[in-house]
Amino acid sequence: MMNVADTNPNQSAKPTHELSSVVVPLLKGVLYQEENPGLWGLLLNLQASVRDYVAVLGLELMLDEAEGYAFLRSRRDDDEDGQAVMPRLVARRQLSYPVSLLLALLRKKLAEFDATGGDTRLILSRDEVVELIRIFLPAGSNEVKLIDQVDATLNKIAELGFVRRLRGQGQMIEVRRIIKAFVDAQWLADFDERLAEYRRQLAQRQEGMNG
């Protein structure tokens, strides 16, 4: 039997200050090594404790040391009927078609960029992004409207953390490498099928307009 004198009155199930200083930023969004190397080092040291703590919240830590980013995502625990046992803390976001399209195109561009074995940072101008998406739009699309749409889509993707605008260079963006964690090979393959169908429908509409 445990003696009351053996218990530590200072012991608590509450997270330590250091643990809280790591978990709170992760609950708010993605943690990047390059942006906060001190907090990144603390995360690596407390990685096991962070995983245990967020598991109680129904979350799991996704950490890529090579790419230098970490984030939390909902862990799916299903019962025998396939129903989620724990409520989802991190909500799924339904992405619009323009956002999904541009995410796929940027992910492909990053894969091509990595294959060259050059720099680790993929920097694109807004004009380059416009050219990526132009082929998926009807011929003769209004140029000003197209640029506005691309800007709006890039802003949304930046809010999601997949790109960032370079400081002092509003027309230049960096594709964040965390996009690889969200847009995997299977996602791209499925999206390729949808793009092929979209292209067929676009071609049919153009033929109808010209006919």
C-alpha cells in the first residue's frame, strides 16, 4: 500500500510549461523549423510527451524532420460499426475546385522541381502560377478576371499554410513543403482522373460553341 508520505504534492497530470509551449502553437497550425528553431528543438526533445498528450485529444503528431515541419491531425478511432468514437477536434475543410486544382498543380510542380536536385525552395511568380492554371480554363478567358481569381485562390492556399508570399515581393510565392503531406501520390492520381474528365467536358463545350 502506498504511504501518503511517499506521494509528491507537486505532481500533477497537467502538462508542464514546456509541453504547453509546444502543444499550443501546434493546435493553432503548422510549426516550421526555419521559422522557430528554438521551439522546433523543444518539440524534438519532447516529441514522445507531445504525442501522448495530444492522443488524449484524439490527435496525432505528424512530424517530418527532413522537411522541417510538424502539425496535428485528427486520429481516426473507429468502433465495430465504423463510427468514430472520439469527436473530431481538427475539422476537415471542404476545398473548392479552384483551390484543389491549384494545390494539385503546385504539388506536381514541386515533384518536378525536386527531381532536378537543385535548390530546396520552390519560388514561383504569380505569372507562372497563372500559366499553370490557364490550360484548364476556356480559351479566351478574361485575363484580368483570371489574374484576380488566381490571386484569390493563392490567398486561400496561403491561409491554409501551403504557400507563402515573399516579404516585399507580393508577386512571388514560395510553395511550402508541407503540401507533400496533404497531397500524396494517391490524391494526385485521383485528381488526375477528375482533371481528365474536366478537360473532356471543356473540349465538348468548346466544340459546341464553335459548332
